[in-house]
Amino acid sequence: MTKLQDLEKRVSKLEEELNALKNTNKHISETPNTTRSTRKAKKNKKLSNKPTPVTKPATKKRKVNEYFKMMLEAKKEGKSSFVYKGNTYKGTKHDKLGMVYKKA
């Protein structure tokens, strides 16, 4: 019996502590959090002091390889195979890529 009474006392104490914590949390959440706003201000100051990065001039695109031209045409038309320099390339369907061509 004493163990049961001790447990009941502990439960009642814990319930009181829980209620007290709930009341203090309401009070804290109502007040604005000043530490977050000051942290953001500090971060913004750090970012503003960094020098702006130098941008590289735009580079010209290279011409597309002859094989790739033929492959892309075959892919657009949905052909199962195409011939390039005497070699035939057969295609297999792919979920994400559409068609994938391999040397036959």
C-alpha cells in the first residue's frame, strides 16, 4: 500500500509541475523574442561587408557533335535506330531519358 500512495503523490507533484510549466510557456510566447531579431541583424551586417563576386564574361557555346545531331534527330522522331559512319546504333526506351542508343 505504501508504494501505491508514494506513486500517487509523485503523480500529483508531476501534474502540478506540468501545469506550472504550461503557464510559464504561455507567458514566454506572448513576449517578442528579441534575441532572434538581433541575430538576424548581425548576420545581415556580415553579409553586407563581403565584396561582390566578379562575374566571368559569357562564353560561346561549342558546336554539337555530328553523332549527337543524328542521335537527337532520331530521338525527336522516335526512331528505334540510326546509322552514323557505317555503324548502326539501336535505341532502347528509358523512363527519364526517352531513348538511349547503343552501338549494335
